[in-house]
Amino acid sequence: MHGSRTRKPFPARRRRGTPRSEHSPRLKPEAEPVLNGVLARIGKPEETPFRPDAFQLEALAAVRRGDCLVMAPTGSGKTWIAEQAILDVLRDGKRCWYASPLKALSNAKWVEFGDRFESMNVGILTGDTKENTDAPVIVGTTEILRNQLYDAMHEGRDLPFDLVILDEAHYLGDEERGVVWEEIMIYLPVRVTLLLLSATIENGREIAAWLEGLRRKPCTVIEERRRPVPLYPLFLHPSGRLMPFLDKRRLFGRVEQFARQRGRPNKGGRGIPPYGEIVRALRHFDLLPAIFFLQSRAECDSALKSCRASTGPAEPGFEEALRELIDRTPRLAQHKQLDQLRHARVASHHGGQLPPWKFLVETLMKQGRLDAIFATSTVAAGVNFPARTIVLFNSDIFNGHECVPLDATAFHQMTGRAGRRGQDNIGFMLLVPARFMDLNHIRRLVFTRSEDIVSRIRNDFSMVLNLLLSQTLENVRHIFENSLAAFQQDKGRGEGRKSAASRLWRAFQRHLNFLKAEGFVGEDDRLTADGIWASQLRLDHPVLIAECLRRGALPRDDAALLAAVIAPFVYDRGQEISVKRKELPRRLVAAYDRVIDTVFPMMERLDAEGFGLNPLPLWTAAVIYDWARGRDWDRIIGRYGFADGDMAMLVSRTADNLRQIAALRGTHPDVAELAWTARESLLREPVVF
């Protein structure tokens, strides 16, 4: 396995030595004769009446008895289990909470369930959208569900739901957000049935055993290993010849010969063909539609340039479907990638793009109207649409900081998109050896199961404040002793359970002592009046924003200024954009300086106590100030050189923080009202649509 390497996510120019694909010769599609039988299997299976698989029926029976964890490949029918469980809830006059990790997934499920169960029965709760919240079925993000559990514990009431479904449950092991999933499982009342759904949990029985001990009720594990559509790995030789990637568990002969000649995984080999040529070759072999997984946003966008107008058959209804989607967000009619989408039927999909554009691409792909999308790896876990073929060029992945070897979980998330149930007899993974492709690493991943999930629970100020809101210190200690972290250490080291719980308890005490010193917690270990309202700030930096509120540092008469000074607290991506203070409005600079002067002493105290801090950049305030005042989106993007998707994320997260401040109507009515006004000024097209 090759080691990690550092690579900028947005390369400004081609690295020296990187193959120039645009100068590679035109491909002549041909295939190894041994593939004839495999390629002959391509096609759509005969339609048959739907009959649930045995694992689906077992899962439904299990969730009627108690908790259930379903582990099954992508596209195998986990959603059917969820829908049948929801129907049971509706028939019994009860309620269900369906939680997903992403707003986009929640929005999609809201629409899907509205069609399935009637819109009056389905509501949604995300940071951006709040509709029909008294409905028997609520769809939303895990963070919102966790916050509802905080409120229920504080108010001493039961959560008014009977079934909670956690989709994409492998997020329990996510380094950043896994803590939210674990908190939900710990706080959820035993009375409420828990249904977990995932394609890539390897240690599911361990997770279930922990839940059984925690919740004192059975948790049935339903495991289905069989893919609904079989996967066949292919290799595109630089000569243009299509061949099998594997011969049983070894590399196919000519592939192995190529790997030996190439030497080290990042040396040698001729340049990869232009992406458009690969699309043309895939069309020749009837391997479209395809998802091309690339390393960076820039690579995804650049890939479009080599794609010529489609020579495939005209897609009936394509223009009508495209026009309908554009009519929902008219600004997309000017999107710079619209020509390639319309004429070459290809698109790029990544975090640097606007939410409505990503929605348009996802919709057309799910409808089968596109030949290919060029995507970063985030599409593997974050969006529910498959293709006939997925294409890999590298055996590593950019994790936000550096390029590291692709792990089995990410690999199976990607290959899980290959093969559409009901539309394909067979799905394909195609390897195209770019510079950073270790073929033997991919070979090993084909036969390697996903990595085990490990606990990501950790303390932060929001968690500590909310636990103190409803729990005694003894109860908090008990929570840590019953955490997945303690359970996993107990299994591995005998006395490790105490070690993990002690580590969490010591971290809790560090946060507690700081909160005491700052007046949010009294000597009796209970929240002060300030601590009670600060607990409602379920943000990344609750104590810093609370300090601004306590000292009256936030603007009180200008919604745009309030939005602007909150923006620096939400941006943590490390990108730096240069702005000149003297060119910014004086009111903005003065408001920003007042906030910084207010929180700087506390930031020094936080730093002295070893709490990590992010910088509070002025440029984020400038960007949000322009947008909140109604300035044109494209002009702001042009002025600051900011990616559409990054700006949309900054706007959305700032709006989330303002929503939390707006909840403080009882203690800070003026600022709360202004925060709501500021939030409304931010949430307009193209951020929401």
C-alpha cells in the first residue's frame, strides 16, 4: 500500500510530469476476446413482479419486535424496509423520525416520501427548511434530531416518536460527525424503536451488542452480502484495449505485465486518454452511463472540455426535462457548463457547485438522461444515484488535507454505485491507470471488507452545556461509561472500558472548569442563567458567540451587519482570501473589530487551556455582508474568487448560526429578532431553490 502524499485540492497548473491526456491518440475501441461473454450480458433484465428478498422480510419482522441493524449493499432494497416500517407506524397512528446525514438527502427523501405516503403525512426539519413539523413522518438531519433529544431531556418529556430510522448509519464512524450519531443512540428513549441502515458497516454485530447492553432490548442484525447487480472489474490499457482487471484473485496477465513494466505506482506509463475518448469507448461497449471519480474539483470541471457533442441516440424528452429543472432556478440557464450538459450529456458534480446545479445533475442522472458525470468521491456516499459503470483513475483519495490511500469503506461506497437494480444485468468498475494508480492496492480492496467503525465520541462546549442542562455529573459519567468508545476498549483490553470512560470524563471536566471560570456554570456544577441560554447555541463556537451576547458586542440595528460578524465563526476550511480593510465599508470593519476585540481575551484563555481554535477571517464577513445587502451573487463570486459551492456553504452555515441566535427570544429578544431577519436575508436563490 502506498503512503500518503500531499496534493493541493485546487491545482492552479499541471504538475510537472503529470500525463497530458489531451495529447493522447484517439482511442480505437477493442476488447480482449475473453470479455465477449461478459459484454454480452449487458442489458436490462426482464421485468418481473416485485417480491421482497428474504433479508428484507426478516428485517421487517425484526423491527416489529425491537431494534434492528440492516447491512446490505447499495441498491439492494434497504429503502423498501424503511418504507414498510413507516407504513406500520402510520397504520398504528404513531410517528416516525427519518434521519439522514445530509440536507440534500433529507430534501430528496422528503419529496420521495411525500409521493409515497401523501405530502400531508410528511414534514421536514433541516437548518434551511422547516415544513409540516406536526406530521406523523418527519425527515431531517441527524443534528436536528440530536438537538430535539437535548430539548426533550431538558424539559423532562418523552420524544414524541415511536420509530427512529438512521439512514447511512456508517456515519457513526465519521471523524467529524460520528459523535452526533453516537449521542442519538445514547440519548434515544428505550421505548423508541431504532432502525439502522447502511451498506458499509463491517462490525455490525459489535455495534448491535453495544446497543443491546446500552438499551436493554434486542437489536437484530440483518446482513445481506449479495449485490443485487454483480460487479465486474475492467481495465483500460493505455493502448486503448479493454481487458479484464482480474483473473480470479490475481491481476489479469496483460494487466500484471503492465504493472511490472510501470514500476512504482506513481512512475512511468503513457498518458491517459482524453476523458471524452473514454466516454466514446464506453458508449461503443454499451457501458454508459458512467460515474468518473476524480480527485479534485478542478479535474472534474476540466474533464468536460474534452467531451464532444454526443453521438449517441437523441434522448426523448431530454430538452423538456432540462427546461423544467431550469425553470425552477432560472439563473442556471446561464451556467457555464450547460452547453456540455446539453450537447455532450456530461456534467461535473462536486462541492464547489451550487446546490440547484447539483440537484439538476442528480435528477437527470437518476432519470438516465446523462452519459457521464465527473465527480469527487463525496458523491459516492452523499447522493443516491447509480450508473452502469464507475471509473477510477487513482488508488488514493483527497481527505480534505492530503491524498491518502483509498480505504475499503470508500472503495465499496464508490463501487456500490455500479449497476442499477432493475436496469442492469451487470455493473462494471473500470480502472484507467493515471499517475497515482497502484493496481495491486485496488486488487486487494476488491477482496477486502469495509473497515470497522470505531467510536468518534468527544466533548465540545455545546455537548457539555446541553448535558449539564439535563443531567447530573453522575449521569454524565454513566453516559461515558456506556459509550461505544468504552464498549470497544472493554472488548479489546479488558480494563480498557474504565480507561475510555476516564478519558472522556477528564475531557468533560476540562470543559466544565473552563465554563465555571467564565460564569456559565456555578460552583454547584449547575448551569447559571447565562449557561442555560448559552446551551441553546448548538454551534461550533457557542461560548464565543455567548460572550458577544453577554457583552453587547453584536449589532442591534442592522441585519446585514449581524450576519456579517457571525460568518467568521462558521468558516473552518482554511482558505484565505485577501481583502483590503480600507476598501471595505467602515461600518463593517468597525462591527467586525468590535466582535474580535470582545472575544480575543476569551480566545487567549481557550488557547492557554489547550482548546483548539480556528482563525476568524475578515473576508468571510465581507462576503456575507455583500450578500445580505442584496448584492448580485456572480459579482460577489467574481470579486472574491470564491467557488459557488463554498459560498453557498458559508451562507448556509451562517444562516444556521443565526437560527440558533434567533431561538433566544426569551433572553435576548432584540438580537433574536434581528438574527431571524438576517437569516431570511441570506436564504434566497441560489442557496435555496
